[in-house]
Amino acid sequence: MKISLCMITKNIEKNNPLIKFIDNAEKYGCRPSDIILVYSESFDANYVSAISARCPLLLTNIRDTQALKDMLKRRKISSNAINTLLDYEQPHKLWPYSYSRNIVLMLAAMNMSDAIIFIDSDVEPSVLSSKSNQLEEIDFISSHINLLKQGAQVTSSEYSGYNILPIAEFDGQEELLIGLQKENMSDWWVNSTKHKSLIYQPESKKAEECQKVLGGNLAIKIDALKYLSPFFSSCYYVGNNYYLTRGEDTILTKSIIDNNVKCMDTNTYIFHDTYGNFPKEPNLKDDLSVQERFFYACMGWIGRNPFYNWLLKTNNNEDLRFNMLKKGTKALIKYTKNESFKLLLDAYRAAKENLSIMIEKYNKTLEAWYEFLKGCEIA
């Protein structure tokens, strides 16, 4: 089985974890066939050379997709489809997560990969153990490949480490999460001062069927693409600034459910250094960097929600959501003394106005994607 280890990132720096993953794979006798690395800004030439010396490397800058366009043309993909998939208008150097992930899928399909394994630039092949409260190495790639060989079409699992909801304690947490459509996390977040916002590897690593996938701990068989939607996310304006929406893997989840794709949870978590300075506790009240990370997460959720509700036909009480967001945002600003969070309310309105644009882009992306799959003889 030809397995491609894949990553999307802004910059390729010396602290990039790819070599850790190569070391880990070789340790457990499961070396990937190659690496597909897609970046948007810059790279450390010495580090890239070190990666390519260890494993065949397909390196792509999403600012220069001419070679990829030529490959699509040779497969008789129309200019309209190519433009939809590869000519993204980005005035503020922001590339939707889905844009980069779909480029990886295209490269893998044309590279004749049998399967891909996605990792992110802020994860590593370890988990946080509840027994030792330390990072412990895992057999990461095997946890996916073994299930793929047994018939799974998609495999995924959770992250360990600090959750994106940082340690916080203030009146209004529940209201804020209702406004963000994250109320399923309310009880957990309210108790974050007790559990310190930490997620641990569960004791059992027994794989089980699931429907939820996470983009940084994810494997996909290439021949399963005919049953799956492409990744999809976007950007939207709030005032004069541009923000990325989140949830490109959530959209993929819908197609798994709709088409009865066999998806397995490996129950092998992966360590995610959410705030880039583990083990320092992420304190929302006093740490400006944590506030900034949380702010962008909130903007991503808000930007996604109208489209998410449209796609999933969610019965969403918008008046209630907005009122809860106002209460929660007011409490959040009081707690953090950070006025930047006022933009959450503007974002809510802007996201609603952006819905028709997202729907149009989504439909065009689907049409172009299926043309691509036919050109690769996958559909």
C-alpha cells in the first residue's frame, strides 16, 4: 500500500514535526512511501533538504500552482474546473484550510497514492497520558494503516493536550458558547479550572466506528474519494479585515454519514500543541497570546455557522443565538479586558451576509471536484 504522509502549513521551519513522524514511523516499521508538503509562505531550505533525504518529498507552494494546473489539463479537466480548484482570490494572504487540503488530495490522487495520512504542523506522534501526565510516544501511522488494510475507508481520532477552549472562569461562559454554536462543550468549559483544559489519551485504544473526523489526525483511502465531498471552508470580511472560517473537516464528515462510508476511530490520540508553549497553562484571563488564539477560533466558528446550518438543515434560533452571543461577549470582554472581542458581534452579522457567497463557492467546488475525480478515473 502506497501511503503518503501529508501536511499543510504556512511556513516550513526547523520546529516542523515531520522528521519526528518519519523517525516514529521507522521505529515501528511503517515508513511512509512519500511526503506531500503544501505551504504558502516560506521554507527553511536546510530543513526541507533534511526531510527529502529521509523520504521522497513532493513540495508545493500554493502561490505557484502552474505545474498542478498543467497536470490537470493533461487529464482533460476543464479550465472552469481548474480555475475553481486552483485560482483562489486571496487579497490578504489568507488561504482557506480546505483549499490547501484539497490540493494535497489532488496531488495524492495523481501521484497514485493508495491512501494519505494528514497531520498538522503543531502535532507530534505522542499523547498526553493521564497516568504519567507526560507525553508518551505512540505508533501513529500503524494505528491508521492497520484499519485501512482491514477495510476502513477513512480513519481518524482526537487530539490530546490543551483544548482550544482555554482555562477560564466567568459568568457568561455558557451564553458565549451558545452564541458560538459550541454549547455541547459548555459543561466541560465551565469546569476548566478543575481539569485545566487538558485532554488525555483514554485508557482503551480499541478502534470503533465513528462519523467525526479531525483534519490533523486523519487517513483517507484515495479510492474512497468518490464517496466523499472535498474539504470546504472559506474566508469572510469583517469590516476591512479578512478571516478564515473553520470546519473544513466537519463538511467532510457530512459526506461520510450521507454515503455510509466506513469510518473508524483509531482511538489513538495525537498530541496537539494548541498554544505553542506546552506545558504552560493557557490562561484566558491574563494571557494576551491565548486571547488572540481564542479570538481567531471564535471568528472561524462564527464564519462557518450560517453555512453549516444551511448545509445540515439545522433548525437554528438566530435571535436566541445572537442574544446569547451579546451576553457572552460582554462577559468575555469584562473578564479579559480585551476590547477586540467586540468584533464577534460584527462577525455574526458579516457571516450571515456571506452565506450566499459560500453556498455559490461550495456548489462550484463540488462540480469542479467531481470533474477532477472523473479525470483521475476515481468517480
